[in-house]
Amino acid sequence: MRVAIVGGGMTGLSAAEALASKGVACTLFEADDTLGGLAGSFKVGGTYLERFYHHLFTSDIAMAELVERVGLGSQLEWLPTSNSYYVNKLYRLSTPLDLLRFTHISLLDRIRLGILYLRTTFVRDWLPLEGITAKDWLVSMAGQAVYESVWRPLLRNKFGQHADRVSAVWMWNKLKLRGSSRGSKQEERLGYVKGGFGQVIDALQERLVALGVDIRLGCAVEEIVLADGKATGVRSAGSLESFDQIVVTTAPPLFTEMTPELPSDYVASLERIEYLANVCVVLELDRSLSNTYWLNVGDPSIPFTGVIEHTNMQQRDMYGGAHLVYISRYLDADDPLYTTDTDEIVASYVPHLAKMFQGFGADWIKRTWSWRARYTQPVIGLHYSQIKPDLATPIPNLWLSCMASVYPEDRGMNYAVVYGQKVAQLLLDSRAHA
């Protein structure tokens, strides 16, 4: 059996590993010159740094097992991190005591907010949340004032015009993930591979090659060919190759573009899934912004979602002494910022950073990078399970495993690994019963 895997992100790599370890001949096509997808990296001071910020939660078992499997388990560290919230100033929100000091809202509302976090941990069945918006659920759990002061700005910053349509399932999962990484002292610990996750991708690539996987970089798939009602081949670089099974791990719009003969009703169902894009600016500074790792921005006048100071989790001497900061913004792909030059974006951010961090000036900035991705966050609306794409497509021998399929769980490296393994197992099972 020959299997084509389209896409060299964590899902495609995971599927390739699961299949190749069972003796399946796999060819992996990746349009970029490097592997990793949204988990791809570049180097600062000779050390890998992810283009888009990454870390693990303590519940991310599949990714932790992968790190161990490729021989990097000793490099995986579980580190205490700090969280804060910015509205009229920076409020630290890492512990229950911090919550009591959150004077942006009344004492009663602080108690309500704490109860919300606590109640979330007891929610086991997410299905009843599918028909409730995040807004209505949060109001019912903590009150209108807490929603307006805390959650509404965060949802607006994240989802923009889509904020009022976001399902309570998405919000519940975010709160659950954060809670799962808190220990007995209520201190959040996050996982990071010392030296960057790029090392994991390199080691996994070596493992795949050793297993016989044919990895083709810079090799975009032009067409997935269907014949006699089933998937039969892949056209790439003007050449058509035959495959017994094809696994696609791209976003649905890219999948439908490369597979023009898909049934129209199936295409229509995939087109109902909306995606946000992301622009992630990385700053190299000569000093620290604050002592916070993860800063959520709740001020609607500030044009970015979060400030993640990577070197408040990792030692900066690994990056030549640089202080490294991610500034993330989710947006619709037609937003002008999506195609704006890096220098112009950074210049527009400087006044806001000066407002947030005392003494900040453009002279703090030594280098800048910006990374863009068109498909980074599906908009999880009401009853999303009804439009979530199945891993098995209506076309025999053709499979789709992508971020849009990760539900009710949330996207990220861990579930990219999980869903790569899932689609591989379904493919193997289908052959066993054929």
C-alpha cells in the first residue's frame, strides 16, 4: 500500500509516523521548504524559536510522548509561568490571591469570577454547551458585569466581528486547559523543549526518513486526482503519481482547491467553516517589558490580542541575551493589517506598548520579524459538531485531518499529533476490513 500525505505540519508528520511504523510506504508532500507548519521555527542566536508562540499544557500527553519518542524527553521542562491581564494597567492573574487583588472589578465580581473558574472544572459533558454562546454562558455563570469587564474585550480581541457567535464549548475548553496545568499550589506550569520545538521536528524528520518515508519539501500538490469515484493519485510538479490512499492535512479551503471533483454538497459543508488569520510579530528587545509570560489584552483600543514574553519562560542567554516578545493579533484575512509591512505594523504598535509598559520606547527594539498564517483559528460557532468534517471524506481512499476536525478539543500541537494518529488508525482499520 502506498499512501500520500499532503502537508508537513504536526498532523501530517504524526500520520506519517503512525503509518510508517506499521510498514506502510508513505510519501509526504510539503509546499514549504521546511516542515512544521504553524509549529515551524526560525533561529535567534543560533537557537530555534517558533514563528508562532508554542508551549504544552500538562494534559498534552500525546505531544509529550512524541518528544520522548524522538529522544528529547530530557529537554522537556515543566516551568512555572505567570499570567496577567491588561485593561487600564497590568493586573497579575496567576493565583487565587491575584484574583482577589484584581480591583478592575468589584470584590463580589472577583468572587464570581473565581467561582466561574472553579465550576468549569466540574463540567464533563460539553454537548449541552453547543447551543449556548460563550457570551450567554459566561453571563449565566458569573454575571453581566464580569462579562462586560473581563470576557467581552477578550472575545472581541480574539474573534472580532464573530465574537457573539462563538460557542460556549470553545470558552469552556480554554478555561479547562488552563486549569489542567495548575498544580496543588494553583501555580500554572507549562511545558517547553529547551532549545525550541524545532529540535523535535528535526528529530521526527530523521525518524521518518529512517522509517522509509519519502519527504518532499518545496513540493506543492497541484491536484488530487479522482477516478471511478475514488482517490487515485496526486499531481505535483506537473507529474501524476498513483497512490492507494491519500491523507490531506491542510485547511479545508486548500483541500477543496486541490480537489476540484469533490461532490458539491460536501464542498458546501466545508465552506461553512470560517477561519481567522493571524499576524504574529516577534520583537527582540534590549530589556524586559515586565515579569509576565502571558498577557491577555482586555483594552479594546489596543490592536492586538496578547503579549507573550518568551524569555520570561526561557533563559535569554540561549538567544544571545535577547529579550524576545511575541505580539499576536487574530483578524479576518481581508483586514489590511494582514498584508502590512513589518516595520509599519511595529510602528503602529509602539504607542500602545508605551501605554502598557512604563518607559517603553522604540529604541528598546533591536530586531523585528513578522509571521502570517491564513488559517489559524476556526470560528467555533453554535452546534459546531454538525459541520465538523469527518476524517473519512465521502470519497473512498481520501482522508481529511486538519485543525477544523479538532473538536471539542482545542487546536495546538498536541491535538495535531492526536488527529494525525487517529486518521492513520482509521485508514489502517479500513484496509483491514476491506
